[in-house]
Amino acid sequence: MRLSAPAAVAIAAAMVILLAPALWNGFPLLFYDTGAFIDQALTGKFMPERSVFYAWFIRPLMPQWSLWTVVVVQAAITAWVLWILVRVVAPRLGPVAFVAIVLATAIATGMPWYVGQVLPDFLSPLLILAIYLLGFKGRDLRPVEQVFLFAVAVLAITAHASHIGLSVGLAGIVGAAQILFRWRRIEGASVRPSAALPALAIAASLATLVASNYVRTGEAFLSKSGPAFVFGRLVQDGIAQRLLDDTCPQSGYRLCAYKTNLTRSADDWLWKWETPFWKLGGFEGMAAESTRMILDSIKRYPMLHLVTAGRATAEQFVTFRTGDGLHYHEHPTDWTVKELLPGQYRAYKAAWQQQSEFLSFDPLNLLHVPVGILSLLAGLSCCWCACRRSCSADPCALPVFLLLALLGNAFICGALSNPHDRYQSRVLWTLSFSLVVLAAGRRENVKVG
């Protein structure tokens, strides 16, 4: 399949829009975790807290020579996924309308701020859109589009541990819809749920993760970081402290020796070297005890877990300010760029992100936060319409799916880790973008009709 000239121009224009914040910055945007992925890509280190697949994704793009190749490819992948989505759900919209919607979304949401980061976060929204398209619109996709979206889904699932649970939940939604359509014998709808391709993508991803971990470490596992992140949330919510107070010293936990020295911040627990977490072995050394304490606390305090998990999920669902973590990360990013990317160090230091006068995101969030709230309200309205059958399944399917995806993302990132703005901000824009696409598509259909 070849793209038409107007389509290629539209996708290229969308790429420029998606790269606008990075171009303004003068250098690809970096996050605290960026250095770890660059380190993995160039040295081949095993890091239990980071998936190696994003590092393998950027390695052929020659990050040692330029990080621009990484974000340009990320923009190209994102733009093509968005083009496929618009072509399938609103086929009457042309290239000009597509570019206009991308531009509006880039201004009104945090979308381009994640595409321009050297980080696997750009894949979180693409995973959601890819599973929707493969699961609900598979028959409308061209073969090359199916292959491309399948590859995007596999890359996304393998690139970040949180995407494993999210993908399983999304595939479950597709499977439930498939059963519902068959049970109610729904005919004539443009959405045809089929969980086959999403399930195959998940199976391929899990097999790839286990196989790669076994080859690299001699052990078969999906991730060694999961228990640490969950336990960090228990530390933050006080559940870990209560368990230690109630069971030490009889329980024999190594943390009993530190029960008067626990932090009340999950981020401090995981990322400050002086905490008991690192004194007792970090992600690998604490994995067994963290798992044991998590299970013990669930058994002892089930209602407390439900309440704190529900509160964290609700907090994460409405926590989505743009700009989280985009301040200057002197440590460890400075060292990584200076030692591993010396030819780019001068450009990196000259970028706006590394200056004290770097853009405040408060003015942007005066727009982004209300747009996010309105998008959620519109999505909830679609759910209400779907439940009351006052609108057809076709226009409601996408926003309802995205709203459920946002809820699942809030649970995984909030309850199984701890709430941060970037976790929800990086995916919320999919709902805003899709609502505008559906509204514009409906308007074009009315014109034609």
C-alpha cells in the first residue's frame, strides 16, 4: 500500500506539529528515566526496573549520534496511527481536516510533549488506539495497517511493565464486547469486535518478554520491578508501617529493623539511595520480601487495601496536568549525556529545558486541564447514551472504550504504583482527539446526507 501524496503531506505536517515542543526546546525533551534507557541502549546493561525493549527500539536509531532521530521516528509512528484512526472512524475527513485536528489537539492537550520525549511514554496512548483498531475495526484495516498496528501494540506492551496489565484489560473489553454482540445478535454496526488480534499481540509480547529475560539472566520472568512499585504505594499509604508495627519482630521481616525509619513517599522510597529499600538490595534484593509483605497485608487488611486502592485510582483519574517531570534533571541525566553522548552535550546544555527560565506549564494547564475535564465529561455522556440506547453503538464505541482505558490506566498507575500527573496526561489526549474526530466526521456525514 502506498500513501497518496495528500496523505503523505498530511502525515508529515502532523509530525512537525507533534515535534513542536522539542523543536522549540532546541533538543529532544528528556525525563529522569531517559538516561537509564540510553545507558541500556548503548551499554547493554540489565536494569530490573526498566524494560530493555524501548532501549532496543532506540538503539538502531543511533542515539549516540543524535537523539533527534528517536523523536522523529516517534512522531512518524504517532502520526500514522492517528491517520489510520481518522481514516477508519471518520472516512469523509480529508487531509486538511486531519492536520487541523492534530494541531488543535496539540495546542489543547499534552500530546506533543510526550511524543517529543525520549521515553516509552509516547507508546501508552498508541497501545490503547492500536488495540481499539485491531479489536473493533480490524475488518476496515488494510493488511499493512494491521501489521503496523500489531507491531506498535507488541512494542508498547514490551516497552513498559504497566502496559502489560493495561493491554490485558483492553483485550478483555474487546472480548466482552464480542460476546455481547453475539449474544444480542447485533447486526449492521460498523464496529465488529474481535479479540483475536489483541490477544495474539499480548501472547507474542509476553512470550518475547519471558524469552528475552531468560536469555539475558537465566531466569524466566515478566518483570522484577512490579512488587517494588506496589510496595512503594503501601509505604506511602501507611499500610507497610502498620504491618510492621503489628507483626515485628515475630514476622521476621528484614524491614523490622527499619520500621521507625520508613519514608511516607513512594518516590522517596524507590529513588533515594539512603532508604531501607536500597540498603536491603533494591529491586532484586527486596523483591521476595516485598511480595510477601504485600500478600500478608492483603490478608490482614483487605478493606484498607480496597479503600486506599480506590482512593489512589480516583486521584489518578483526575490528575493530568501537563509538564510533570519536565524540569531540568541535573542528576543523572547530565552524567548520561556527558559520558555517553559527548557530541550532543553542548546542544543539550543549551536547550531551554536545562535553563532556569524554562517554560512554566501553569499557563498551558489553564487550557489543558479544562479541556481534559470537558473530554472526560463528554466521554461519560457517551457512556450514558450507550446505556440508555439513545445513541447508536457506532459513535459511542470509541469514546466508551477510551474512557474505560483511562479508568484502567488510573487503576494500574494509581493503585499499583502511585498517582502522578504524567501517567494520565500521556493518555488522556486520545479521548480529546477522538471526540473531535467523531464530531467532525458526523458533521461531514450530515453535509453529504
